[in-house]
Amino acid sequence: MHRVAIIRGDGIGPEISEATVRVLGASGAKLTWVEVPMGQEGRRLFGSELPWSSLETVRRLGTALKAPLVAERCCGGVVVEAPGEVRRYPSVNNGLRRELGAYANVRPVRGFAGVSGRYQHLDLVLVREVTEDTYAGLERQPEQGRAEATKLITQEASRRIARFACEYAIRHGRRKITAVHKANVLHLTDGLFLESVRAVTAEYPSLVFQDRMVDATCYLLVRHPQDFDVLVLPNQYGDILSDLAAALVGSLGLAPGVNFGNGVAVFEAAHGAAPDIAGRGLANPVALILSGALLLEYLGEAEAAGRVRRAVAAVLAEGRFLTPDLGGRATTAELTQAICERMDSV
Ligand code: ATP
């Protein structure tokens, strides 16, 4: 029996986390969920989006399934009241990752027959650094009509993410690492990132290394995405390019992810809380369900993970139960039910 934290999330979070719990339950893996209030639920119960007790529970359990939390849209950010210290973060997701020491956000992008068109065979992975860059929270307004953000890049964090990407590539039988940057303009910051990634990848002669400007990467990802394998990116480019890559295969609702730190893994969809469709049964639960499959694999339940993936692929290929983002009319519950029923025959 594995004990796993569950953060039900905001917006579409509760709907897709319920769907994921059902599918993982039907996979045969033995999981016990430990409810952890964060986001709006955390604020309601404990007066904070990131309650200290919730953070402690995730740290203790080491693994969590996290549905999306609403990103702050106003100034002030999110406050964490640690014993003897108050820390402030620009958003709840940003604060959660940094409080847990999760520095590597892995987002596999895979196409599916039936919904991904010409990109049904696409298979690439974005490895995004999530502790620094322009999302470090170093923004200020020195005077009216002027605002500044610091882009923080360190050799230590850049090397750490590069090593993570290389080790990930080797473990998963991948061959090529692409460092994404804009070092021809941001000479010092992106220059340091690029130089650090290049130095680390040189220690892995079995991997092919290349680097690409972020603007060229957008173009090339749309034109020839199959030329990419593992992309390693600073925080902000990783945020933006992972939405672009999800669109290639058909929907943000298909894109899973995980944040890794030392001794902690938080599995989450690449998309946000989608408040525009929340509570209407329109959400595609597949991204979080596939994040659940990654969680099963991480827990050593490879067979159950395979069953979940095959059931998802079969239902998408069949095309009878697609949510509106995929061009269908099925509800979240109908797609979930179809995946659960398919699990026995895959
Ligand atoms: P965040 O800043 O928190 O990442 P965001 O502002 O980028 O969030 P999302 O919440 O990811 O936005 O939503 C972007 C668009 O994609 C919205 O129109 C939303 O409805 C749609 N979307 C996102 N996730 C899903 C999903 N699982 N199923 C269907 N549509 C989705």
C-alpha cells in the first residue's frame, strides 16, 4: 500500500482529481490518498493557500498528486508562514515547488492516434528548471510608471537541471539534449545557462548536444517537432514552450508532468486551473490521469501504469468519448468511465 498526498486543486481541479482517483483505483495499484488542503481549500480551512501543515505532510509522504491551483493574478503573491519566518512567492505553484525543493519540472509530450493528427507519433520531453529565472519573484516598482524584474540564473541551478536532464535521458533511452536560450541577447544570464548545460552534457558522450534560440525553437517545434528529443530550459521559456508543445499533440488536456526535488515528487498536469470551464463537466482529465500513470511508475507499479496508458490511448483512438477540447461532446465523467471500463481489456 502506497500513501500518497492528494491536492484536489482549484477550478477544474476537483473534477479531474476525482477522475484520476477513479482511474488509478481501477488500475489495480494499491494507493491510500492523504487529503492535503492547498489553494482555495487551504485558504478556507487554514487562512493560507500554502498552509505549513500541508507542506509538512507532502514533505513527509514524499509523493503527491496535485491538481492545478489558481495562479495569483494580483500583486502581493502567496505567503508561507514557516516556523519563525514568513516567506513570499509570486504564485502558489511557484511557492509549492520552491518550498519542497522541487527544481526539475518534467513534461513529456506524446501524441495519440485519433486526436493528435500528424503529430500522433510525437514523443519529446521538456525539462524545465523551476526555482529561478524571471519567476524567482524579484520584481519591483521603483517609481510610478516603471517596473523591473530580475532574471536570476545561477551556475549551480543550471548545472543541476542539466545533470538531471542527462540522467533522465540516459534512464529513458533518449539520445539528444537541446538547450533552449537567448544567449545572443541575454549574454550573461542565458549565456551562463547555456555554458553550464554545455559543460555538463560534455560528461555524457552518448548523448548528442545541441542548442537553439528560444524563438527558433518555437518555429522549429511547429515545423519539425520530431527533430527534438529532450529539451532543457530555464523557467520562463519552459513554461511557455510546454503549452506550445501540448498544442501540437491536440490539447493542454493531454499534457502530464512531474516536479522532482530531493526526496520529493509532485505529479501534476501541465495546464492550469481553467476557471473558464470549471464546474461544467467539460474538463479533459487525461493530463492528470497520465500524471497519475507517471506516479504509478515512480512507485514501482509499472504494470498498473501501462494499463492506464493503454486504456487512455485506446479510448482516445476510438474517438467516442472525447471532451470538447478534443472536438468531442463527452463529459469529464463519461471519458473517465470509458477509460476505467477499457482497463480490463488492454
Ligand atoms: P496557469 O497560468 O495557471 O498555468 P493558464 O492561464 O495558462 O493557467 P489554463 O488554466 O492552463 O490557463 O487554461 C488555458 C486554456 O486551456 C483555457 O481556455 C482552458 O479552458 C483550457 N484548458 C486547460 N486545461 C484544460 C483541460 N484539462 N481540459 C480542457 N481545457 C483545458
